[in-house]
Amino acid sequence: MQNPTTEMLVHFYERTEKHRKYVIHSTRVLGNSLSPDTKLNLLLRGIRHDLSKYSEGNILPYVWIAEMYRYKRLKLPFEYPEGAKEATKAATSSPSPTSNSPLPVHKTKRLQRILTDTSSVGSVQSVEAILGGGESHECSYS
């Protein structure tokens, strides 16, 4: 797989850290209305969010993914270099070793959607239900 340019690496880092800061902020805001244990669990998830993107086997695929999204935002054509598309699929389909999540994958995905969808950030009961293992009917996700 072709090595990324310095500009691509800087873009990847800035984009990823901006997103991580948003997730950490969101977990702190949501945590203010939760029990202390749930608040801590949620904040730790926010802090660990996307750290696996920096791991040895994942960083190059995720740099290429960030570049693809940059081209898409600029409405420019983009093609992955040889081997990069397969590497990105492998990186995004494997479970994150940094999540340390005791939750099943489907509950983690629901929580991620709640945290990144600003229309549902206020659904504290949904977060409690997901982290606590209960079911919530307030969350509009399936």
C-alpha cells in the first residue's frame, strides 16, 4: 500500500482528534445526569474512543479513509491506491482492541449513534438503558 503524504497524516490526525474531543465532550455532558458509575463508564468510553485508529495495523487504512472523506467533501474524484481499499475494509470490520467494552457490539453501536447524533444527545434514559443492559423505548434506533 502506498504511503500517505505528510499533509494526509496531518489531516487524519486533526480530523480524528477533533472528533474524539467532540465525543469526550458529549460523554461528559451526558454523564452529568447519570449515576456516578455510569458517568465514569461513559467518560472512559469517550476517552478511549477511536484510539485503535492509531495502532500499527490500522493507522494507514484510516489515513486513507480520512483522505477519501476529504475528497468527497471537496467533491473531487478519489481512488484508493492498490491494496488500500482492502486494508480499510479489514480495519473497519475488526473489533477495536482499545474499546475494552463489556457491552455487546449492537449496544455499543447504538451508544455511538446516540453520542454522535446531536438530535438524540438528550436521551439520557436511553444511555442508562444501554450501559445498564436494560432496554429503552426512547431511542429511535433499531
